[in-house]
Amino acid sequence: MTTVTTSAPTSESIAEPWATEQTITCRDDRVGLRAVIAIDDTTLGPGFGGVRLRSYPSTEAAAREAQRLAAAMTLKHALAELPYGGAKSVVMLDGEAPAPGTPERRALFTRFGEMIARTAGMYIPGVDMGTLLGDMQAIRDDGGARAFCDEVSPSPFTARGVYAAMRAAAVHHHGEGGLAGLHVVVQGVGSVGAEVARLAHADGARLTVADVDTARAEELARELGGATVDAGEAPFHDADVFAPCAIARVVMRDTIERIPARIIAGAANDTLDDPGCAEALHEAGIVFVPDFVANAGGVIQVHGGVVGWSDAETLAAVDRIGERVTGLLETAQEQGITPLAAALQRASDALGREVTA
């Protein structure tokens, strides 16, 4: 990988101008639009990745997140054997987000759609943190751009894939029996995390859930006969399996010794604070399922809708995430490497270039 040395960026600089194939900034003061599109790699097809709507401390921070998440989408599609490249976009908020269904929100995403259309189909957006199906419909119908996740939410399929990954890791580590009798801690119980918890519960797991919305966590705990823990303490709560399904970078090198779980598999992107954490987890005897493998169920479902798979075909394809995880864990064990390194080997083969974390 080529290293480009640049001067230290200011708060309004684009993070790393050569980190992706394209990094595009979008601005329209009339609707309050400030956005960044990062197209990481189009070797396998057009870049597909969600649109994030949130506040950022600087343009640099927004661009860095778009580039980092776009690179993760490249890996996700490569490992899931999908005909898409990696891309991501972020829409920067200055204050409260326009309410769903309002003319202001429609105008914002219509204008963003017009700018996405200028990529001539090389960036295909979908829902992500802070965005909704209606936003993709505005991008598609009024903005004139192609968009995915515009009719069906991918969240249940993402959750099903995470469950398949978690179960495969449990079988690999503990033997047959899946999650039955294991203690699973789920951090973040929004639309994806809550469904992950329900699927694990149905498989016989004992659940502890955590969320910054404590009322939501308590309600789900009552439903599943489980317990709650403070969201910040979830990684360090006694458990067999830790499923991060909320914020990124929850596994940090200097806190790994505090993690009791022997398996980490979740929906959150960027689980590791830095790639070196994978080796530290391996040395600590913790099985880490790379997040870009575990959380691919949503993009698999989207592709199934595009090519016309039946419901049964889509669910079978999502469930094959478990088989991929088993294969990665077996390769890692045979070669004495981390599951992350095994996943990067497969991505390198698919993309025809060396991929590093």
C-alpha cells in the first residue's frame, strides 16, 4: 500500500486526499447541505454504502469517518462475494436534524441525491445511522440517483447475520449446542441489537442488554427475562459472548484484559480501536469475528432484492455468514493467525491486491 505524506490538516481539511479512489465534498447553503462521499474501491462493482446523518466536530472528522467506513464496505462486499465496491457518505448536521416527513428534510436529501447522481452510478447510497427509508426515496425520486434500502429496512437481516456469526463462533469455541446455556451481553439494543438479543434468546442464551436509552434496555430485558448493565460497562460484564451493536471502537488495547467474554461478534462497525487489537485479543484467548463479516446480512438482503431472490434464497444467503465465519476461524486456527488476518487474506484474493487493516 502506498503511503502519502501530507502536511497536518486543519479542522476544515479533507482527512487523507488519496485514501480512497474518490472523496467528494458536497455543499448547498440553501438547504444547509454539507456532505462527504467516499468511494473507496470499485474493483468489484459500483460503490455501495449507507448515508450517515450526524454531527461532527470538523470537516476532517466527517471525511475520516466516510473514508474509514467506505474501506470497511469494500471488505464487507468482498467477503460476502457481492458485486459491489466500498463507499460511504456522511451528511454533517449543524444542530438538530430536520424531522422525518418535513419539507426541510425532503429538500436536504433531494439536493444530496442530485449530487450523488453526478457520480453516474458509481456511488449507490443506502440507510445508515440517522437516515431512513424516506430519505432514500427522496434521493431516488426527487434527486434522480439510484438508491438502495428505499423500500425494505435491512436491519432484521443484519441482525440475522450477526446471530449466524455469533452462533458459528460459539460452536467453534464450545462445540455443538450453539448459544444454549451461554451468557450473551448485547451493547446497543436498537433495531439491530434488539433482534440479535431475541435470536440469541431463542437459541437458549441468557441475556444481559445495555443501551444509552435505559428504558429501552429495561423493556427488552423484561421481554427476554434477562438483565441490564450500564452501556459503558457492557464490554467488561461477565459473559461468554459480547455483541457490540452500537458505537464503534469499543475494544481498546489497554482494556482488553478487562474483557471476560471469550467471543466478540456484533453489528457495530469499527469494533477495534486499532488493528493491533486483533492480535491482542488472539493472545488473550478471545475469538474476534471481524465486524465486516458478521454484519453483512443487510447488504446481502439488499442485493437479493436487486437480483430478485426469493425470501428463502435471501435468508439462506444471510445464514451462510455462519459458514464463512466457520471457515475463517478454521483458517486462522490452522495458520496460527487472527480471524481478522484470515479475512484480509480472502479480501486480498477477491480484490487482486494486498489489503491491510
